[in-house]
Amino acid sequence: MPKVFDYPIRRQLAQQLWQTIVKDPWRFQVVIGPRRVGKTVGMYQAIQQLMQYGVPHQRLWFMRMDHPLFQHYPLGGWVRSLLKQEGPTREKPLYLFVDEINYSTEWDVWLKTFYDEKWPVQVVATSSSSAALHLESGVGRWSFQYLTPYNFGEYIELVGMPNPLGGQLTSGSLLDNLLEACQRKDGVSYLKDSCNIFPLVGGFPELLVERFDPDDVESSILRSQQILRSEAIQRVAGMDLPQVFHIRQPLSLERLLYLLASQICNRISARNLGETLDLNHQTVTEYIGYLEKAYLVFTLPAYSGSESSIQRRGRKVYFVDGAVRNAALQRGLRPMSDPVEYGALVENLVGSHLFALSLQNDVRLFHWRDRNTEVDFVYDDPSGPIAIEVTSSTNHHLKGLLTFQEKYSQFRGNCFLISKSPRCHAPAADPQGIGRLPLETFLLTASEATKIAMSNRLGVK
């Protein structure tokens, strides 16, 4: 492995993906997530681990399908040539790592062919967009692994701060973990400053490792925002998505993203957005779907006892990482001096952690609203459903949570208020049945739950 690709920091996926490949060699692995979160680096590190495990380097191949020389030839032609050259067998297959596989023509047809015709190859692929990845033809043939930006637990470990919950939680249920965190009451106040700046810094590893200067936070954030605006926004909206979906007005897609950034944590109207952009509301709805498939934003439907009501009622919009939203609007450090804007970023931070966990657990995430009462997040885990309200205020009312748990009995005793207050107790210890957790404790707990869920998804310890 060339030293330039042998990165010393290994995220969990890179540490465990190679074990999944060895353990289940005939199910292909497709890693999806936003740009610049470490998907390519993770593949390099998996290759390194496989070499250390004893796989000869002649059986390990890496291909970048967005490379101009690769785009004009079918994936099957390249693989057939490699098989002829190396002569692998089913017992000793060729390990093929394909970066940005969505740039390859009919990639899904070729993966299906490799699998069904039992070609002696094991495929690991990445994509910055799930545009064409959720296809029925892949059922049983490949598994999806999700890589999102660094969560708060990964972030503090990266910067060398102790994580009191690291490796201490064992349950796969977020509810069980939250209840356990309430009982542990580990001191996390020393993380408050890190928690304050994290919504602006974001969880993109390259920017955290190479470009963040703790002695000059403002300059570091401005530099990272310029990079994110160029790479994670303009490239995705101007190149990646138009290439996949044949979008004729990429500038309108980019403008839509900026409008969504200004409405973070709010209910959105495709009709109103369309009037601003001079687009019909069906096109706006399609464009929002594209941005979700690129893992820039996610939208939450309203929770309801009726599936038809869920689909009809308004959605709220969030960013997979609030730093992308800040980069879109070039906000610098200004959100820290605006309580309303900073409060929205804190809510988005909680939402992004729940979203990352929901991807690993295949759990649906909602918001809830009934006239003038609302709940920010409803994590609809069948083994332990949770309702969460987020606040930056010290006097936040509980009307939304109380009304919600009264209406939906399965949530009684499973409701939490997340705030910057140090108060910490389980719902059972509260007269109104509402648990309270400091923001830092919740983020660490959700981070640990995501770690456990990813291990379960990969099928390794």
C-alpha cells in the first residue's frame, strides 16, 4: 500500500469492513454516504487489512470509476480482463474495490451478472449518491453500509478527549442506552466547549484532521466552509446529481439547497419553494429527493397512526451535517451570536445523530405536530420507541411531550427533553414522566448506539 494512502486514523467501518468481506465473501458490499466522509479512505484501509490478513496483493484491485479513462468502458469488460490476467478461483477470488461505482454504465446489471453467474470476484463499492443503488435487482446480492460524517463521540476521541461512555454501553436499543446513561450520570461538563463548537466545525474527517486549528477557530471554520461549499455542495448539485438524473437546470437545484439551508428545522412547502425558484412543485419535490439521495439533507414526515396521513402531511428539513448548511450560507461564526439560529443548529445536531442511527438500524424517524403542540423527533423503534424535544432554553415547556405521550400510550415513559442544562434523570424519576439529559450526554449515547448498530449490521464484533 503506498504510504500516501495508508492513513493512520481508521473509522469504525474501515476497521470492520474487511472482516465482513472475509466472513461473507459472496455478498457484495456497497458503501454509500456524502462526499468527503472517508469512503475511499475506508476502502484503502480495508485493502491494507486484507493484505495483513494474508490476501496476496495480486488479488486486490482498486478502480476509480469517475476516472476519465474508466467511464467509457463497461465494468464487465474491465473485470473480464482482470480475471483473464490473474486467474482467480471461487476459493481464492479477486477482491475488486470500485470507487464511485455510480459513474459506471449499467453497474447494477454487471454486479447482478457477477453474482448470478458466480464470477470469482468479491466486490466492494462506494457511491456518493444512492441514486441508483436501491434497486430490487440487488436484493440478496449486495448489502448497503452507510458512512455519515463523524458523530460527536468520534469527534472528541479524534481530538484526544476522553469519552466516558466509550465502549461502556452494550445494548442495541437507543432507549436502553439512554436509560443507562441516566443512571450512570458520568460527568461530561468538560465537553461543553467542544459541544458548543461542533455544530459549526462539523464531522468531515479531512477538514478536522488536516485543516482545523484550535488556536484560530474562526479562520479554520471559514476555510472548511469554502471547501465544503465547493466540494460537498457545488460539485454534488452541479455535477454528480445532474449526471445521474439528467437534470437540465443544475443551478436551480443549487439554489433550492440554499433555500432549504435558510429553512433548517422547519416544515417546508414544495409549492412555496417552487414559486420562489420559478419551478412547479412536482419538480421541487423531485429535486429535494435528489438532495436526500446525495445525503446532503433529510426530511422527516409527521408521525401519525395512519400511514396515509404520514405521506400527506408536511415534512421538516434537516441537514445530514449542519456544517454543510453553514457552508451553503457562508455563516462563519455568526450563528453563535444568534440564539435562534444556534438553537436550530443544536436541533439539527440531535436530528443528524438520530438519522445516522436510523440508517444503521433501519428505524423510521419522524416529527410530530398537532395544531400548536409539537415534538421535534419521534424515533419509532419497535423495541423501544422514543420521543425527543430539544431546547436551548432553561424554561422550555413540556406541553408537546405530555400531549404526545397521552395520545400515543406506547411512548409513555419513553419521552426525553434534551437541553444544555446539567439536569439528568430517567422518565420514571420525573413527576410528569419526562426524562432529561444534557446535550453532551445524549450525543455521546447516540454515538455509542450507532457504533453498536454498525457492528451488528456488518455482522462482526
